[in-house]
Amino acid sequence: MKKFLRYLGLGLLSTFLTATPGLGAERISFYYPPFGEFSLSVDSLETFAKEGKIDRDFSFYASRATPEQLAQLRDLLQQRFNLTPTLVSQVTYSPIGEQLVQQLGKLLLTESRKNGFYAIRASLILSAADRQEGLTVVNLLRKFPSDTIRVNFTEGLRIVDDLSQLIKKKDEIFASLQKEAIAQAATSNIDFSQKPDLRSPGKFTWQKKSLELNDISRSRRLPVDIYLPSAGSQNTGELFSPPFPLIVISHGLASDRSTFVYLAEHLASYGFAVAVLEHPGSNAERFQQYFAGLAGPPDAAEFINRPLDIKYLLNELQRLDKSDPTLQGKFNFQQVGAIGQSFGGYTVLTLAGANINFEQLRQDCNPDNSSFNLSLFLQCQANELPPKNYELKDDRIKAVIAINPIDSSVLGQGGVSQIKIPIMLVAGSQDVFAPPVFEQIRPFTWLSDSNKYLALIENATHFSAIAEPTPENDVLPVPPALLGPDRAAVYSYLNALSVAFLETHLLNRPEYRSYLQPSYATFISKEPLNLSILQSLSVAQFDRVWSGSTPQSTKPSNPQPTSSPYEPINQKPSP
């Protein structure tokens, strides 16, 4: 009934707005103290976007921007986001979407200076439904159900200033840690050119076996692909007998088991059995159903169900290891490791012993708390769970690798510090969804086990470690600018480091430990995705780096007028 009323309301709103000529924002207004009220017509922006012309109304502002800034603005205004109205509706009515629009509504106010939440949501849906113009910034303004959009300019300047300082801090912290890693690497005399190249495939052939497990108690169907090494080497004919060490891989939000095929195949070639599962409550298929209006959004129970999925998988593999002739005796359950990315990174951290930190969530998930950490919108969903000590740890898992994990609030220091097994965290400097300082670098200082590693990849994004999606599973449209440089180098890093880490800490083969040193990262590093490895970083060291990188407060600049490639209609500033 609730969903019916929602769509009925949207339908009435759509009919009303499209049937009412001229209803939509005509001007953008903002107050800039102490200079007073300023405004700009939407027509001026539209003319600039479509024709590249600067009229009298816009010239006052355009003269204060550089040509590069004007080019970027025009690109943004021309950008059409190919999103369906159903998808936009589903996202903006979801808990996470509502929080995002509420934050945006603090900046874009209605004519009566109220939070623009409802107006923004309506204009997003209506512009996405416009087959001719589609979802663009200009069309969004055109559909805004108010004559004037009032921009909270003071708040906007504060956000821009805070964000620029945060980016500068992040860059300086990354640079400081890279410098430390390079200094450590310089003390090594290992010639890695004379050692086996772990980026290349190993000696094992392997076969892929697909299963569909059914956890009746939780109504969860779990598709699983198993990459099983053959009992022999393709190069030497030397025989290797099972059981093989077992690695489980957990994908991120809106992804599936194809995400880490490259890593599963690589590990199998080194003699690891690899089980890659899908989490049905947060995989690509679930999001496709959600965006089509056929299912609700992922709920807070996923924070519990994901680790339970892997526990169930291990239980079933132990059962099949005794009953299925094709799998019998193939797995060594004394040597189990886990790898996860993003939400999957959270998943493997809980299996390693980190508990959900409800106290930290209560502190960080204040609705009035503005944060540039986008992962908090997901982490704070865990606040909906009944607070108790969930038993998520699995003692069978002896080592974990967490790639771009989300953990700062949902686990916090109290949760992460409970991990007592070898662990590697992987961070990308340009990850805007799980910011590296908050989600990987600082949590690294909370780890108490001495066998810990922090892999830093300069210019890598949240998507650099995952395989490019196929058309079938490409459910989240990501702007190319957020994808980052070519991913091949990151794949090679993870292939090599995963083998080295698991051979060292799961199979107790110390000859692989040298590959986990900063000097090896320097040896295989390729620009622009430079790789660094650190093996230690204390809370005190992090605090010193953080404090030392804090920039002085700066005021917004007011660039002098410059020549522009855009054709002016009338360069006389408006009064």
C-alpha cells in the first residue's frame, strides 16, 4: 500500500508539473555577505550550455572564472545522465538516497528558504522521465517546483573549503607514507629480478565447478564458483596431492562472483582452491530487481547475513568434502583464508574477529553530522540492527585481505582491534566511496597483530581492483572520471601480493615474506598507479602525520577576469 501511494503521488505530481506551463526554477539566487543578494537566470545557463554564449546576466560571473573553469562548467551542464525515472525514484526513496538528498537539500533551498529535499527529489524524477532532454543539470533546474532556487552560499563555501582541506590532508598523508615506504625500500639489497615473478601464473592447472547452495534457515540461495587446482603441474609433471588450502572471496555492493575471476584463477594456478560466492541480498541481481521496482533496497540484515553466508559456505564445503566424489578430500580446512572488497572487505574483517561497534555508530550517525565519507551512508544502516554481540567470527579463517574495506564506524577501533590474525589492507588514494584515510589508513593503526600490511596504490579508485562489469551486471552507472586509470597494473599487484601474503601466513612459507617488503612494491610499481607497502604505523605516528598535514585556513579566491573562448553576447556586468 505504501509503495502504491508513493507512485500515485509521483504520478499526480508529474501530471501537475508537466501540465502547468512555466512551473520550474527561473532564477538561481544566493546571498553573499557582506555584498548582498545575487541571482542568475536559468535561461543564461541554458544558453551557455547549448551554444557556448555568455549573455549579460551570466557575464558578471563568467568574467571571474578561468577558461578552464568555464569549460568544466559547460561540460557539467551538457552532461546527460542516462538514468531511468524508476531507478531515480527507487534510489531517492531508499534510506541511503533520502540521506543524500537531505544533505543536498541543505544547499539547494526552496524559495521560502526551506530544505530543498522534496523539490530536488521531484525534479530528479521528472527530469529523468523527460525523454527529450533527460536528466541534466539545466533540466533539473527547469523541473524544480519553485520559481527561484536559493543556494545556501555560506554553507556551500564552507563545504568547498572543508573538502579542499580534506583532499589536501589526504594527499599529504599519502605522500608522507609513500616517502616512508621508499626510505625503507632503499635499505633492501634483494634482487627481485632473480626471483620468481608472482605476477605471472603459477604451475597448476585448474578446473571450475559451479554450485548453488540453499540455506533454508535464512532463505538464501548462494551461487558459488569453485576454482580447483588439478593434482599436478602443467610445466614439470610433478604431482601435488590435495587437500588444497582454501580461499573464499566476497564481492562488494551491487557486484557478483565475476568481479574477481582474475584473482581466483591466479590463486588456483598457485595451488589454492578458491570459492567465490554471491551474497543474494546485496549482489548485482538484487540491485537490478531493486532498480526495476521489483524488490526493496538492501537492508541492515546484510551486515549479518554476509558473514553468515561465508560460514554456511564453509560448512557446506566441509559436508561436500566428505560426500561429493568430485570434491572429496580436496579442501584443507586448517588453511582457510578470505579476501573481500568494499562491503566484502567489511565481511572478511568480521569473520576475522571484528565485532559491530554500535557505540561508534551512535556517535557517527547523527543526522545533523555532515561528512565527506560517503561510505557512512551505508555503514550507518547497521544502526537499524538490534544492538547485541553478533557471533560473526569464524575460527577456520586464518588470514584475510581487505580491499577498500568500509569499517571506520560500523567496526571502529573497538571492533578492528579485536582482529588477531594476519591481515592486509589495500587502499586507493582516489577512492571517494571508502576514503583511504578514514577507512584503511587509520584503521590500520588499530590492528594489534604484528603480521599486518598496508598496501597503498596511488591514483587508484574504488573500482580499480575489480574486473570491468559485463553489460549483464553493470547495474550502477559510474562516471568514467571515477573509474581511474587502466586497471591492469592493480590486477597484477593484487595477484602478486595475494600469493605472497597467503603463502607466507597461511602456508607458513617464509621464503615468500620478502615479497611483502616495501622494496618489492617499489620493484613492481608502475606509474601512475604507484604501489607502496607499509608493515607498521602506530596511532601516534598517524596523529603526527595528520596534524602535520593540516593546512592553514584559506579564503575563497576571486580570480581576476581572463580571456574566454566562449562567445559573449553582452559583456557588460549586470547590476
